[in-house]
Amino acid sequence: AADFLKPESIIARLVTPTRDEAVEQLANRVAKHVKALSCSGIAKGAMEREHEFGTAIGCGVAIPHFRIKGLLNPVLAYGRAPDGIEWDAPDGKPVHHVFFLATPAGAADLHVQILSSIAQALHSADNRQLLDQATDEKDLHGLLDKVLATGKK
């Protein structure tokens, strides 16, 4: 998963009161790397998916995702929300770590592998705490690279 996360796709302080706005801000970061769809098209597709089945997985983590026809490689964006966002999480807690994943439409196996690696890495309280303590996008990128590459800190 770390291979698909570019430094410019990280928002260290995602200040937004709603899930929809968070998805839109991260879709904007993804759209910069996607020629097939506009930011609004990506956000709309992800929100349709989100309303069918929420992507909060608990422990303050959500992974909205969308498959895009014509996309060649996966694209990942990350936003940290220090104040938390209501996301209808299974544990009832607000979301502080949002990963937005866009994958090629035909890459179902890769899509599931990336989602699983993010979920596994962020299941660790130590990893979430490391991300909480990062000071800026550059710091977050280095930490995310380690956390997502190994699933451990």
C-alpha cells in the first residue's frame, strides 16, 4: 500500500465536520493522479459506495474506496483528522485516520490486498499513536511508508 501513497496525497490536518467533506478533500488529492475522472466524479463514486456500506472499520480508521475504469495503478491518499469525524463506525468512535483508495476497475485482488494491509497496519494502537504524533505531511509520509510497508512500526 505504501507504494501508492505520494507525499502530495497526504493531508496532515484534515479539518472537516463531515464524512462527505473528508471524502471530497481526499478525492481531490487522488484526482491529481487520475486522468479518467474528475475530482467530483471520484468523490461521487466513493460516496455512493460509502452510503451503501460504510467504510469505517473501528479504532478511528476509515478507508473509503472506489474502483475506476481506465486507471492504470492504484492511488492512495491519507488524511489525519485530529478532532475526529463522525463516520458511523462499528465501535461508535470518531474517525481520525482516513485512507482513500482508488484502484483499477479490474484489479479486485489488488484492491482487497491493499484494503487488508491498511486495516492490519492501523489495527495496531502503536501505529495509530505514531501517526497521531507526526508533525507534518513529510513526517507522516515517512511513518506511513514504514507502517504500511511492514504492517508494524
